[in-house]
Amino acid sequence: MYQGVRMGMNAKEQWLEGMKNWQGDLSQRMTDDVVEEAFWREHIRKHVIREQAAPHVKKIQTELLSLIEPGDHVLEIGPGMGTYSFAAAEKAARYTAVDSSQGMIGFLREEMERRGMAAATFVHAKWEEHTVSEQADIVFGVNCYYRMQQIDRALVEMNNAARRLAVIALTSGPERPHLLAIHQELGCNIRFQRRDYIHLTNMLYELGIDANCRILDLERTYHYEIEEQLVKENLKAIMDESYDRQAAKEILHRYVEPVADGGYRYTHRFKAALLYWRPEQLL
């Protein structure tokens, strides 16, 4: 980066603004640790372990694993249900997880033990408040940054904790196409996502970190048994209390395929971004 470049923006400020909902408020999950913990414990209760990852998850896994070497010590931030944890732990020599949810740490520890992955360490902490005692070869996090208000500190800690590479993976847009069509044709207010990888890219630059960016093309197919389920799931992002629901349903059906034996199929094409960099000596 050139020291004289000034982009005239504050990426952290934009990140924090995007953390708010469209009414300008922070949800309870963003500010209350007890509410967030309860959310994840309920998620664990309903979770069904799948041995085979969905195709879009598998594609992100493949990209992440290409950066890990068999002898590596890997540290993952916010592993959640272990979507990327087990594959990373299986390839690496050592695995460490840092998560703010005690419930998630317990779930992950039990599942790692069930799979015979003994070389795993678990730390219950908020990443942005945690200081590692030992560097890891790879430090990575996937979609785990959503409630980090001290996001600049979190990124600096990633940089400092990584011996060889720091990696951020975020799913991105475009959102399901019927939503944009409803917004443009009916004038409905849509609960579009307000943050994206570009905010973190800009923040890294402001911190003095030049990150590589790799864009992945992804696809996910949703299946619905009945129309009521299809409509409920795909119109809930409309914020207006009063709108032409029939017209919105007709727009939705443009993007849906009926299945021969009943039900509906909706294929959503979107992207993910991998931001990765070699640790910088920060000023």
C-alpha cells in the first residue's frame, strides 16, 4: 500500500452501521451474550449431524484445505457447528478452536472426541478480546464476524496470531433473485444484507494489510414440499406490512421449478470471498 493513499472512508464505522437492522437498531443477539448463547444452544438441540457436506460448503472447504499443510497447527475462530472444523482438523497436525459460546465449545469437543480427533484444543473466549499464547500456522474464520464490534482489533489479532497465513471466508451475494425483482417491480422494502467482504477488505487495507481475494461461484438448491412453505420462507424478507402478496408470489414462481413428484425447487447462485494474507509487521 502507498502511505499517501487516503480513501476518505472509515471501514470500521461502515461495518458497525451495517451491523444494525434496517430500522437502525442492534438486535439483542448483537449486544446480549446471554441471548446469543441461548440461540446457539437451541441450534445445537435441533442440529442434525451430516457426514457429507452440501456442495457449496464442500467448495469452500476445498479452497480452505488447499491452504493447509499436513504438519500445520490450525486455529479456527468461531467454528459454530464445525462445518469447516472437522475437515481442517483431519488434515492439520493440531487444531485449536476459539468460540464465544460455551455450548458450541462443548458440542465441538464431544464431536471431535467421537471422531477420534485427539489433537484438538478448545478456548472459550471472544476472539476480539482474546490474546493467543502461541502462534498457529494458519488462522481462519468463516462467517464468524457478524457481532464483532471491535472488528479492527479482531483483524489485527488474526494477523498477529498467524505464523504463515490468515484467512477470512465470507459468503456473499447476490441474494435470491426474486427479492430484487419484488423490490424493483413492486417497490417493496427488502431486508437485504448490509455488510459484505468489501468492508473487511477495506478495513484490512486501512490497517496496512494487503490481502489476496479469491472469489468462488457457489450454488445452493432449496427444496419445499408445499407452496405454503415456499412462500413463507421466501417472502419473509419483505419488511412492508401491506403489499401485493399475490404479485409477489407470481414473481417468486418465476425462479422456482416444480418437481415432478410434487413440491418445488429453488436454485440460488451466489458467491463467497476468501481473503488471505501473509502476516504483516504492523506499525
